[in-house]
Amino acid sequence: MKKRTYKFSNSSTDYYLAYGISHLKELVDQRNSVIITDENVFGYHEKRFKNWNVIVIMPGEEYKIQSTVDAVIEELVAVQADRKTTLIGVGGGVVTDITGYAASIYMRGINFGFVPTTLLSMVDASIGGKNGIDVGVYKNLVGTVRQPSFILHDLIFLNSLPQAEWVNGFAEIIKHACIKDAAMFRDLEAGSLKKYQGRKISVCKLIQRNAILKTKVVQQDEFEKGGRRLLNFGHTLGHALENQYELSHGQAISIGMAYASVISEKITGFKEADRVARLLLKYNLPTFTQFDKQKVFDVLKMDKKRERKVINYVLLEKIGRGVVEAIPLDRLEKIFQDL
């Protein structure tokens, strides 16, 4: 697939959605670029990094913190990276978040691009320009909105993807279907994880469909004043659960989507919460679970979507149509206690 260029408010991003990491040296000056990856990706694909400057970080959400960024910046200083240097994040969402954030603050901003290696990062995390870190239990509390100069997909990385990471990625795919694409929701109901994993063309098309869907939402509302908020379906509760209960991102937002569908029944008259839950379960994702409601609500109150005493909660009117409802915190707390 050839290059597609998508324009944003202050920049543009070149997408190479069915390419190969071997073409990376055609996109950047190899001598003046630094790859950031994690130990897992480097361990599986070390030969692909030959002749590149590489910074290897620890894998996992627990390392998406300021001290990791500080260590990356110290290494950039050590190799004399300058304003002409390009940072390239090769990895999942943690790697792309850290790469974009480090590039945004190093020397007040240098170029960066992404080669996402997980299903979740291909369809979601690498797209949209949100880059940042966690602070304690608070997800993505610190960061920037700045677009990468390019995104390159090489599906070879999916060959080494653990099964749990396939499941993780389908949480975001189901989210996109819930809020924006009823036809894709039906396709997912007709398919299965095993079918997609066994059909490279099908999964390639599904990845591209999701990447483009999210990109178009971001183009219309890059800085999340309106429509982009829909992409947070399942994330308000999900983020409050994720770090407290050491869940994967996909598990956390899946639970968040299941509960958001039930809340939708109370507020928007949504009638298909059971259908959403069935699809999540079909792709081996969790739905309803026990958690300390007060403890989670106390974290949820610090969510970035809160505006004073109101939180912008993403709900469903019907499959394929998400809406943002401004719910007063005291009402939301009562709804939570009744769940």
C-alpha cells in the first residue's frame, strides 16, 4: 500500500499501512535517527535493529513514568542528539507514548515517527498525537498532543505477539465499532479471534479500517473539544481500574465498556448492553467484575474528562452511535453505587 498523508491542525502524518520496517531507512536519515523500543521487541527482532542507534527501555505500563523519560533523555544527550534528530518508537502503546512525549520536550520538540508492533498500538495507541506518562494510579495525567511525522505498519511484528496482546487489541477495535461503525460490529459478531488470526488479509483490512476511522475522528477534533471524546468509550472507568487492579489496557476498557453500556440504558435509553457484553466475551475480554466502587470512583474523579463538578462520559445511543453526556459527579456516584 502506498503512502497516505493525513493533515492535522498544525502538521501532517504520512501513513504506510502495509509496508515493512526494512523501508524505514528510506523515510529517515538513519545516521541521525534514534529508535526507542522495549526489551521484548528487541529480544524477538534484534536483527531488524542492526546499524540503528537504539535505546531499549523496560517493557510494561509500570515503566510509563517520568523516570523512564528522564533516562531516555540522558541517552539522547549522550549520543549528542540534536534538533535534526528523529526519534522512532518501535513497540506497543507504552513505547509510542514515551517516544512521542520525549520527542515533544527534548530541545523543545524534535521529529518523531512510529512503527507500532502490537495490534492495540496499530489500531489505536500510535494514532492521534496523544503522548504521555502515568503519575501513580492516574493514567496519562501528564503529556502532550503532537502528531508523529509518520506511522509505518509492518505486520511481521504480529507473528511474535502473545495471545493476550491480540485480545488486548480487539478491545479497541470493538470500541471503534460501538461508537462509529455498526457494520464493523456485525462483522466482528460474524467473525472470531481465531478467524482473524488465521487470515492475514482480513486482519490487515481490519487494522487499516480502524486506523483510518480513528484518524478521521482526530482530524475533526484534534484537541478533544468535542467529537474526539467519543474515543474514550470505556476509558473513564477503565483507566480508574487499570493501574489500581493491574489490568491490561484491553481488559480495563472492556470492563469499562460493559458498564458504560449499562449506564447508557439508564441515561440514553440504549437497549443492547447485552449485545455489547456478548461480543466482548466472544473475543475473550472481561465484562462485569467486583471492584471497590468508592476507591475506583475517587480515582475516576481525577479523570482528564472532568470539568469541575461534571464529567463528560461516553455512552451509546445505539450500536455504532456514541454520544458524550455531561453527568454531574454526584449523580454519577449514585449510578455507580447502584451498578
